[in-house]
Amino acid sequence: MKNKEKDKIDKQARAALIRENLLEKRSEAVIIRKIVAIITLSCGALLLIAALGSYLYIKSALKPVDSDSKKEIRVEVPIGSSTTSIGKLLEDKGVIKNASVFKYYVKFNNISGFQAGTYTFTPSMSLKEISQNLQTGILAQKPVFNITVPEGYSLDQIAGLISKQTGQSKEEILKELDKKETVQLFGEKYPELFTDDALSSKVKHPLEGYLYPATYPYYEEKPSIEAIIDPMIKKTQEVITKYTDKIEEKDINIHELLTMASLIEKEATEKADRHLISSVFYNRLDEDMPLQTDPTVLYALGKHKKRTMYKDLEVESPYNTYKVKGLPPGPISNAGETSIEAALNPADSQYLYFLAEHGTGEVHYAKTLKEHNELKAKYITDKRK
């Protein structure tokens, strides 16, 4: 009897314990649900606050910096500037509130065609007004002067162009351009462009070939020589960067590329196929033949002549490709993109010789010296009689 009563009590105790555990678990579940709900509401509130804050910030950034300001801010937009760099420039100058907002404003509105130049903006201008002015050149200050560098011009000739605009002598300008400090300055500024080859003792002018032929505007009355050539070098880097993969594939460094391009530029006439001229030079290099190109002789002599005489071919210089095999130590002119591209993509030919017809400039190619001499007699010697 006593055992039965004891078993009954034990069952009741276990049942009570189970009920207590169930109640405790239910209580925990309720607490957990409450905590989750609180956290969810808190996160939602935070996200809502963040979204609202971002919306208000962007809305503010789309508005003028100061609607009442008439302060004029001068901003110079360099040649080749990207939307990102223009936005950063405008933000730094206090023309806009946020460069990133400007970038996305331009992107979402499909705005393009920004022009380089010196602009006068005010903090009261909207992003729409600023973008329109950058597209059309409105409010752009007229340059004090322009310098146009034709394709194939040498550093000596470019110095002459600079001399006409600055009043400095060509000799003084060349001396400044050839200074080690000047070359190092641009070597540090454009490390991907310059190699140690440009500083070789055999190189006549270290910056030869690195000044891209184009028209450049200048907005100061007396800019420094460094300020004048900086956009020319920057433009060269921009063009070269487009061919980075091809340069690696060709296994040629930039200095060699600009050197080859300069030879093509000087030899090419309006009727010449630059890719074929390029192939002749590469074929001669492969055959271990001297390049024998007249412009290198004239560059060594420091003269601009219509005809190269036999006595000129005897000049002692590492640039004389009649006496020295391989490429000259450096470029002999400043080549345009068409010659740079041809230097990287020579035609597939077996030609080893070419000449320009007297009077017409038409270029004729030959595979052998005999063929070349026959062409020379027909298109040059006989036509000069």
C-alpha cells in the first residue's frame, strides 16, 4: 500500500516538473519572439533612417553649393580628363558639393563630350548648367596662345615653336628640355612612360619622341617650359596606354616603340603605307642589315635637308643607321598614333627596300637590292634629269 502511494506521488512530481518545463520554454519562446521583433524593428528603423539620410544628402548634393553666391571660380580642365577627375576638380574648387554625385548625375543623364579648357564657374550654378558649359565650352576662357605640333617634328623644331610664343631663344629652350632635372621631373610624373633608355649618354635629346603632335591651348601669358610640354607628354602616355597589351605581345619597350615609330613617321609620305614601311624596317633587323634610313643621318647632322648627299652618310654618330646596325639610340621625331600603331603592327611582307618616287611621293618596294636599284633608276635618277 505504501509503495503504491509512493509511486503515485512520484508520478505527480514528474508531471508537475514537466508542466513547469513547458511553461518555462513557452516563456523563453515569448521572450525570444519579443527580442527578435525588437531587433527587426530597430534594424528597419536604422535602415529607414540611413535611406532617408542618403536621400537627403544626395538631394542636397544635386543643388548648387550656394544659390546666392556670385563668386567666380576659375577651373582648368586638362586635355583627356575623365568625368571622375573633372568631378574631383570641381569639388576641390568648391563648384559642386560631391564628386561622386556629379559622376552619377552625368552617367544617368547620358552626358558626354566634355571639353578641355579654362572655365569660370560660380557656386550658384546647377549641375545641369555646369555640365552644359563643359559640353559646349560656354564660359571657357580663350587661350592666350596655342601651339600646334605637326606629326614628325623634332624636339629642335618644337623648341622653335615654343620660342615664337615665349620669346625665349630656341637654344635656351632646348637646354632646359635636355636638363637632367627636367627629364627626371617627367620621369617621376610619368614612370610608366619613361625607361632608363631615355637617359642613355648616346641619346641626343632625352625627351625626343615623347611630345605628342597635336594642338595645345595655354591660358597663361608666360607658362614655364615644363608647363608647356607637360600636356604633350601626358598625351603621349594616353596614346601609349591604349596599346599596353600589344606592346607586351610584341616584346618591345616604350622607348624602342617610339624610336621605331619616329623612323616610320619621317619616312612616310601621304601616299605611303606605314605598315609596309614598318615591315621593311623589321625585316632588315631580322636579317641583321643596317636600316639605312636617311632621316637618321640628317638627325645626326642636326640639319633639315631635302636631299641626303653621299658625304652625309659618313657622319660619325650612333644615329647614323648606314654605319650602325639596329635602331638608333632614341627617337628622331615625335610620331603620331598612326605611326605608333604601324610600329606595333607591321605588314606581313618580304620587302627589304623602299623608296619614294621623285615628284609624286609614291612609295615603291623591293625584295632585292637589284630590284631596288632598278626602281631607283626609274623613279628617282631618270626623273631628276
